[in-house]
Amino acid sequence: MCGAFEWLWRFLRALLFAQRALFAWCREQVGGRGSWLGRWRRGAASVAAAASRALVGPAAATGFFAFHKPAAAAGGRRVLSNQSRWRRDGKSLQKLPGHVGLVVTEEEPSYADMASLVVWCMAVGISYVSVYDHDGIFKRNNSRLMDEILKQQQELLNLDCSKYTIEFANQDKTDQVLNRQPTLNVLSPEDGKTDIVRAAQKFCHLVAQQQRKCTDLDVDILDNLLSSSKGFPDPDLILKFGPVDSILGFLPWHIRVTEIISLPSHVNISYEDFFSALCHYATCEQRWGK
């Protein structure tokens, strides 16, 4: 009985080896490298490669499949000038200050950066700009500041600079400044508290000459006596530059309802920082003491 089982196991094993050999022979005859199917596959691959070279070759020569930037239309698309962009930015604000004070509390003022700020104010549509530093450096060197402003106009506005003229407020004249837009006023500490003292002395002199009565003094009369505000409205916005938490005597009589925004520095300031401050002012709610 055991011999019969051993013989049967050997027979099945031999049959399995024979089946594997038969499958290997058939696979070689049908799909091998020398078979008709293998030769057909290699031929088909050669035809496909030739067709691919025929299609891709000319395209590669002409750059058909290469990435190219779209060709510009004839004449090109006209790029908006800086002046157009800044004017558009000014019109997009809910409210735009009519008079901006640029107060520098830093030790080293930058004429180039201050000139850029003035030109940006001009470009967005601000009519009056006052420049102030506690040491009076800008006022003593206002001709240098003006030269830098003209230079910045040419660089920032290009040909549009001819549309913008800037008027220095002449504090020696008693009449109002011209209504030409925009107008620049360069101030120093003597235009703050000292100017109020001079106005009080003028009023006392008028009283002594019996041209005025003590009871005549009011806000309008004092405004007329102040030389620093001739033709200028009160500032709507003060941009203070520097680490000092003070405006250091900038027009104390005129800033009763002025919004004050502090910026780290005026040196290397960008237009985005300047416009961000204007956006902040445009969204602030002024309750006028209510």
C-alpha cells in the first residue's frame, strides 16, 4: 500500500515538471525574441518611434512644444503711469485729508525721503502739506528740500511732473497763499507756541490802540493773527515719524481735531506704508468730541 502511494506521488511530480517545460516552450515560440509575435512587436515599436521623431523633430526645431510668453500685441499694452495709479488710489479712499502734516522726530532728517512723501501727497490729491521737525532743519534748508522735491517729481512722475507745481507758503506776507494745488508749508518750533505768543502780543497792541476790545478775542480773530496758518486749513492728519511719542510742538493751536498716526521712520519709507496710513485715516471714525 505504501509503495502504491509513493509511485503515485512520483508520477504527479513528473507530470508537473513536464507541464512547466511545455509552457516554457510555448511561450518562447509565441512571444520570444525570435518568434513571429516578437518580430511583430519590434517592428511596431520601430514604426512608432519613427512616427514620433517625424512629428516631434520639426516641432522641436521650431520650438512648438517649448513654453513661450504670449506675444505682445502691436504697440503693446500701455502701462498705467505712477501718477495714474496714485490718483486712482486717492479716489478710492472714503475720505482724503485736505491738509497733511509730516512731523519728523528723528535726529537725522532725510531730504530725499521727505521729498518722496511730499510728491506722494501731491499725486493722491492732497492740497496742503506741512513739513515739520523740532530743530527747524527743513525750514533753514527749504531751498535744498525744494530741489529734492523737483528731482523726485521728475523721477516718480516722469513727464507728469509738469502737471504739478508746488507753492511754498510765504509767511512774510499777510495775504493768503495762492490757491494753486498743492501748497507746501515748511514749519519749525517758532511757528508753534512762539507764534501764539506773537499773536497774543499783536492783539494786546490792538487793544492798547483801542482798535479792539478785550471781549473781541475769539477763535477766528486768533486764527487771523497767527502767521503760521495763513491760507492753510487745520491739519486733518499728522503722520509722525520716529520713536518719540510726541509731535514736539507742531502747531498746537490747529490740531484740536487732527488724527495722528505714528510710523517708525521716514527713512526708506515706501509708498505702500504711506498709503496704508491714508487707508487707516479713511476708515477711522471722528466724533468731533461727541
